[in-house]
Amino acid sequence: MSDDFTPDQKRYLEGFMSGMQSARTARGLAPLGSGAGSAASAPAGPDKGHLAAQARTVAAGGKLSDPEKWKAAEHPFDAYARFKTQAESGAYPKPDDNFRWRYHGLFYVAPAQNSYMCRLRIPNGILTHWQFAGVADLAERLGGGYAHVTTRANLQVREITAENAPGFIEGLSDLGLTAKGSGADNIRNVTGSATAGIDPLELLDTRPHARAWHHHILND
């Protein structure tokens, strides 16, 4: 790839092309660049091993699981604008979008409740008093008025209507919090000692390590 691109730009373009190749494979199409006189293009970027395995499976007559087909057709992180349009109409997702919206931390939990549940990401279970108050305010205004504490020292808010879903996750961002990647096939919340930083006998303060791993998962 040309040296005119920065490393970040190269990585973005590699990931973009990998996604295109995967989508074509899922649809039974030949990879780009595999026409007459061209060598077949191999997947590139951070997902190349995963995409190459998918291509081998399909070439051997196998089938991809529905979630892999859905990601190939439209990656969840590329679908946020469509999610907001869907929310404005008050519509809840079909199975493919229910999977995609979990990448944004939203779970359509019907038939238990005809609404979304939002799962946050709180590394080491630590948040400030004003963030905690902010989540309570969001739950009161846009959810069911309550939150659940999870076994991973996390928070979940239920009874979020379709119309309120974008405002809820954007409100989390305004608080310096996120729900990104808290569902589907993503690494869950990073946990640590509940007494990190205050236990006089601790051998290691896990807080900076949990925070570093949290951002590595989200951004790498």
C-alpha cells in the first residue's frame, strides 16, 4: 500500500477491504480482483485470519452462521445512522438488527419486555458519583426508572423504548460512559477487585490495568 497513507489510514482501508471481501464471500461472489488474469485477493487487516477461515468454509460447501452473514452484509458499527432512523419510526428490530444493535449495547428483550435493555461497560466497576447520578437520570427519563447491577460489576437499564434508545446511549457518552461492544460476540466488561485502590493489603492496584484493557478492547 502506498506510503502516502498514514498507518491509521492503511489499517482502516485494509479493514474496509476485508469487510467487502467477506460480504462478497457470504453472497457467493468471487473476491474482488479474482477475475481473469488476476490473482485471488486474500483478506487483509486485523480480521484476515477470521475472514480467510470463513472463505475456506464457504468454498468447501459450508455455511456461515446467521450472525456472521449479518456482519458481512452490514457491520453493526457501520449501521448507526440506520439504527437512529429505525428508532425515530418507533420500530423495534428484526433478528438481524437485534444482533447488530447489541454492538451498541442495546438488547431488544421481547417477549419478556417490549423494549430495549442497555448494558454499560464500566471497567473495574468504577464510576464517579456524578456519572452514577447521570445514569439514574437517564434511567428515569428514558428507561424504566431503575437499574440492575450485574455480576460483572456493571449496570443495566431496562424498559427503554425504541424512540428513546439513541438518546440513552448518546446520553451515556455525554457522561463519559459507553455501552459499545457490551453484547453479541464482543469481549464483555473488564472486572477487577471491588477494593482496588483502597485495600491497604493489596498486592496490585487493578484500576489502571482494567482501564487500559478496557480501552484496548474498544479501540484496537
